[in-house]
Amino acid sequence: MAPAVAHSQAESLLAFRLLLVGGMFSASTPPPGPLEKVFQYIDLHQDEFVQTLKEWVAVESDSVQPVPRLRRELLRMAGLAADRLRGLGARVASVDAGFQQRHLCFSENSSPACKGKLYGRGTTDNKGPVLAWINAVSAFKALDEDLPVNIKFLIEGMEESGSLALEELVRKEKSGFFSSVDCIVISDNLWISRRKPALIYGTRGNSYFTVEVKCRDQDFHSGTFGGILNEPMADLVALLGSLVDASGRILVPGIYGHVAPVTEEEKRVYEAIDLDVEEYRNSSQVKKFLFDTKEELLMHLWRYPSLSIHGIEGAFHEPGAKTVIPGRVIGKFSIRLVPHMDMSVVETQVKQHLEYIFSKRNSSNQMTVSMALGLHPWIANISDHQYLAAKRAIKTVFGTEPDMIRDGSTIPIAKILQDTTQKSVIMLPLGAVDDGEHSQNEKINRWNYIEGSKLFAAFFLEMAKLHSS
Amino acid sequence: MAPAVAHSQAESLLAFRLLLVGGMFSASTPPPGPLEKVFQYIDLHQDEFVQTLKEWVAVESDSVQPVPRLRRELLRMAGLAADRLRGLGARVASVDAGFQQRHLCFSENSSPACKGKLYGRGTTDNKGPVLAWINAVSAFKALDEDLPVNIKFLIEGMEESGSLALEELVRKEKSGFFSSVDCIVISDNLWISRRKPALIYGTRGNSYFTVEVKCRDQDFHSGTFGGILNEPMADLVALLGSLVDASGRILVPGIYGHVAPVTEEEKRVYEAIDLDVEEYRNSSQVKKFLFDTKEELLMHLWRYPSLSIHGIEGAFHEPGAKTVIPGRVIGKFSIRLVPHMDMSVVETQVKQHLEYIFSKRNSSNQMTVSMALGLHPWIANISDHQYLAAKRAIKTVFGTEPDMIRDGSTIPIAKILQDTTQKSVIMLPLGAVDDGEHSQNEKINRWNYIEGSKLFAAFFLEMAKLHSS
């Protein structure tokens, strides 16, 4: 029997997640479960499932703003989730890990163009996917069928504000909640297509740097000091300009030294992915990307590092014309890390490079480089059982092979779960590429939500088959 | 007979200036005025003069904020100035040119360290100097002595918000108010020393540029787009980094082509200036300047162009770590112009240079360069009569030759007055280098205020002598 932990986590800013709720369902008999009956049940009860999603999305469980009213909503959301799990027979433990949350109103749009789209903040990120797992369990329960595997839920509500307490909890529960867990499933992220499902096997890490150049704390006036100073902005612009060239290549010496080489097998994975480059470019409102082919684009988003300059603190940033010479400025940039880059090596390389560039300027200013944030990349072994099970379940429900994709963003919990529990992690998304997470028009397609519930049910059975074989 | 127009104008942000007040005093007999009697009168009545300054500074005539209450204060200040001029027998015309103003409370500090310092916003910039001119006139009037020259005052209150209406007024009054004027005196700025008076014969101009780089209006997330974009910040940083080198030299081709060469005579003027480089560096809180000698420092502040990068609009500028790829960013920089640089030539040079740098990057982004603001440099002929008269007056009152200095900042009205009226302009300051214009502790020394009043009286007489000789 294979226990699965369904958990959700993502890096972005405004998503929805519940207060931490642990719930466990025990599988009492092995498969084969009557999958057709389960699918039929899900189809027949889809309006109920949509109704529950509507009720959940109506809770303004916003974790971004630390407002008392929203914190109460977050608690209420945790309560609803716990009740739902208990109602299905789970043992539930709630852990308060500090919180807030976010929401927009839910609406099922019935205009022809929007038919079958369920709108509302949290529909796809992340109440829909959480409920789809619960729907899958509930179908077995309602049909009085035994669950094919043991299932544990870990539902957490603070992702949009960093899930600061989660890492510690995972460590603490390594020999508790996680002791009997064989593999971990995260349902966050989206497919890369509107109709074709995907499995995610990697995310990039991130090393966020600040580089401060200081002459003095106060600013200067360019009339009274312009011409006789090593101006901090000139130093900083030179430093930032030394980081990446016009083709996007990072200029820090040695930075590509540990990047995993592309294998032939990997190339084939990229070739098989369903992406219309032209449509992608248009929907991104970008005139031209740095690369023209699907493979190059995706590799540079997922499996090569990238460096972005985010901005400058301390300089003039408002509209209009101000003749200030900023006295102290802080440049911000970050490098998305990929396997097998080592964060502390990257830190040393960046610092040494900037120190070299700065020393060449012979400036009288002070420079300080810091790595403000370091998040490891994550990569899974796509030969692991749960990837095989997920592929089979997708084939059963959607009649297709999934896109095997990565996420260029950073989802630190994947790496934390993998490293701490030493269990295999898979990301099994169910939202479509155009769901618009965090946007004013966030939605989930009814089709994705309902077929996704079936997918998860099928996944239980495939996992059980693989472990009994 | 030599009429003089005393007027004040400066570039900076928070100074004090009155609403526009025109006042004229007629000289009915030629000199020689009994200068000793005038000096004695000023010494005897210095407490009254300080009292008047106190009353003026107490008026919160702040032109920066367009608040109704402050606008009323500005009007009240204009009324006080007009009354004072009328009380001395002037014909006064007020012109409403829109307004605001600023003030801090006035205090005469009698602690030993601060003895003789009159504190308050506006004391040195610029109510003190305006009153010193009025004090000089009042001494002649009180002694029933005829004024040695005709005098016109142009007092204006909107300098700290750009004096937008002043240029038009000067043009309009070219054949009116200015028709009988022979030379124009501006008493703004400060000496370059604490004790040694100065005459100012030039100010730098300013060409303010914005360079926008745009991929799209919305920002991107560095996780989902990092690696495949020509990022606008990378382009902008490269553009800004191409403008000036670590030694402060501007890298725009041809930019030094029209800069006036240094003459031997000019070198001697710089050598004679009283400046303790070490004290200047310490008081500036700067570890090291780009140049070590007094002459190099002053020339790079006054007679060579300089380029300062002020900041970037549209990028991440707050504290903390945000992984944004800004979609559209605007760099701001400006070049302080010196004789005989031509603003439209500079504009072309900068645009061509940035277009060349940008084209080399082969970026798919859009770049737009604009000259947001253009202000000409100003330089006077230091052999003109009023420079001679001012030197003699300084010798009489202070027993020394003045420092012949320039101002690295831009005071557009000097050039406007010179060009429009075709009259010679002189800047005759009376504040000390440590007066702290605009600061919380702005002050004027009682000594500077009182001796400055004498200086202006002596200047009237010297002007009259030169014109009758």
C-alpha cells in the first residue's frame, strides 16, 4: 500500500492556501477499485463539487495581509477543510503556524465565451486542486469502496506570505506525520497547455543578491557636487552591467560550471512538449524572445540559470526630473538556479566577480555584496513510481501522454520535503495554462476541476497497482 | 547715473522668495555719498535690521507646497516687502505670478558657539540678502542722503517651485521695467568661504535626459520569464553604463568639443581662491574626491561638464527582495553644461550615442531618449563695470579682494536676464559657505547680514563713481 501526501506550495505572492491541516485516510483493502463507478460518481456529483468550491472560494482566506478579519477567515477556511476531511472519515490535526489569506468572489460564468469557467481568486490556486483531491476520496467513500492507498493531506494556508513555519514543521514531523509516507504529491502550478495535462519534475532555485555602493548616507546635489565624486550610481550601474550580456548569458566567471549537461533523453522530453511558440509569444505580449525554438525557450526557462536585475533602492525612482546624486544605492538582482548549481559556490562566484569589477574602477566608495535569499532548485527522478502512476492515470482519464515539464519559478517546499523526508516528490497540476493565477480573472475550467478529480482517483489506483506488483 | 536691479533667483528646491514686487528708487544727485555716515547708521541700527529679518522669516512664505494657507502667507510676505519699499519712497508694482513658500522659525542664538548666528529658513536664502539691499537704501534715506544711483528691485517668490512665470515677465518688461536698467545684480548663492567675500561670474547649465526601455507595459515574474527575454533593466543598465567612466569623464563622443579651453588668466583666478580642500572634503563627508588639488576640484565643479545618473523609474525600488522583471523602465541622468556647449548639439550627441549603444545590443525592446529639460549655462565678463564696482566695495567694507567664483548649479534666470535684456549680470552673494541653505539649521551670520548691508551701500557709490568718471 502506498500512502500519498497531497500538499500544495508555490512561490508567488497572492495565492490561497489553508491553515495547516493534517488528515489521514486509511486504505483497508488493496485495489482494484471499480474506477468506472468512481468516474461516474464524480460526473454525477459535479454540481455538488462545484458548489463546495464556490463555498470555499467565498471565504476570504487571504494570507497576504495580516488583518484580524482576514485571519479569522483563514481560521474559518481551515475549519471548513478539517470538517470536510473529518466528514470523510479522516483523523485531522490542526497546527497553527501563523497566517493570513486572499480571495475574490466566485462566479460560474455562463456566457458562451466563458462557458464552463469557474472564476474567483483561489479557484485554480489553490482551492480547486485541494478539493479535487478531497472529491476523489469522497467518491470512494460515497460508493463505499475501500481507498486503494493510505492518504495523508497536508494543507497549509500561508504560502503567499512565505510559509515561514512550514519548513520547521516538516523537520519536526519527519518521524511523525511523514514516517509512513512513501511519496509526496504537490498540486500547485499549471499545465503548459490549455488541454494537455502535464507532470512537473523540477523547479529552479533562486539566489537573490543585493549590492550596496555607498559614498555617504545623505544624497548630494548634482550642481554642487557633480564632477568631483565617484558617484555611487555610476559604480552601481557598472557593477550591474557586468552581470549579464545582451543575449541573456550570465557573465559571472564559472557560473555555468555545475549546470547539468543536456542529455539526448532530455532533448526528447523537450521535443515532445506541446507548446505553440507563436501563441505563447503573443499571449506574453512580447515582440521577440531571445530564442526562436520551443526547445531553446523551455530549456532557458527551466534548466539553465538566468539572471534578472530587479531594481535599485535609494536612487530617484519617481516621475519627473530630480537632480540628485544618490549617496547610497542598493542594486537588486537574482539568479535562478538549476541542477547541479551549488548555492554557496554561486555566492562566492558572484561576490568575487563584483569585487573584481569594483576594484578595477578604483572608486573611493564602499561596496557590500550580500546574498539576501537562497533557495535550492528541485529536480525529481522521472523514473520514480509516482511519475509512472501519474502518467498511467493521465492516459486513463485524458487519453494522452502528459507534457513532462518543469517550472522556472522557485517552490522551496518541494526541495525541503525531498531533502527532509528523503521521499520522492511529484508535482501533479490540474489547472490550464490560461487560468491566470493571482490575476483579477483567476479561473479554473469546470472540465479541469472535474476531470482532475477523476485523475486523482485514478492515481490512487495506479499507485496501489505499482506497489502491489 | 547707474540704475541697478537687485533680484534673487536660485535653482534649488526649498528656498524662500517673495511674490514678485517691483520697486523703484530714483537717485536725484550724483555721489559722493558720505559712506562713513551710512556705515555708522547701519551699525547703529543693526538691531532694527535683525528685528525686521526676524519678522520676515516668521512669515511662512513657502512656495513649494501649493497649500491655500501658505499661499496667503506668500501674499502677506509680498505685502510686507512692498510696504517696506513704499515706506522708503519707492513706487511699487505687484505682479501675481502664481505661488507657494517655505519657512522655519527664526531664532537668534546667543550660546557662545552660535553667537551672532541668525537661524531660520529664509535667513540666508533669501530674505536676509533681500533685506540687506533694502537696509542699504534705508540708510541713505534715513540720513536724508540722495541715493547715488537709481535702483529697481525685482523680488520674486516662486523660485523654489521653478519661477515659471518669471521668464515671460522679463520678456514682457524688456522695454518697460528693464528699459532704463544698465546692469543687474542677483544676490543669491553663498561665498565659498566662511569669512572671505566672493563674486560669482558663471553658473553651469543642465540638460536632463530620460531614456526609456520598454518590452511591455506590465512587469514580468523572473521565475516564469527569466532567461528568454531581452530584459529592459539589462538594456538600461548597459545604456547608463556607457555614459561616464570611473574617473568622471563623460563618454558621449564629441561632448567636450565646445568646452572653452582653460586660459592662463583663468588659472590665476582659480589659484587665488580661498579653499581648504581638506576642510571641504571633511565637511562634505566624502572619503575622497576624484581630484586632489583645489584648482582641479573647482574647475570640475564650475567650468567642466559633469554627468550624473539620478535613478530609474519603473524598477523595483523598495526595501526587501522582489523577483520582478520590470517591463518598462526609465533611466534619468543629466549633464551640467558649461560655456560654450550648445544644448541642441548636446542633445543630438547624447541621442546618437545611446542609439548606437542600443543598436549594438540588438535588443527587441524599444528605446526612447528625450531631453526633458534644458537650461543654458551663464557666464559674465568679469571686466564689466559692476564687477569692478563690487570688487572696490568689497575692498572698502571687508578689506580684501573677493574670491572670483562660479556656481556648479544652474540658475536659469541669470542667463534669461542676460539674453533678454542684453544687460550685464553680476551675482553678489553675502552668505557664508556654512549657512546651510534649505537645511533644518539654515542661518545667516549677523556679521554677514550687517556688513552685507554696508557692502551694498558701498556698491551703489562705486557704481555711481564708475559711471560719472
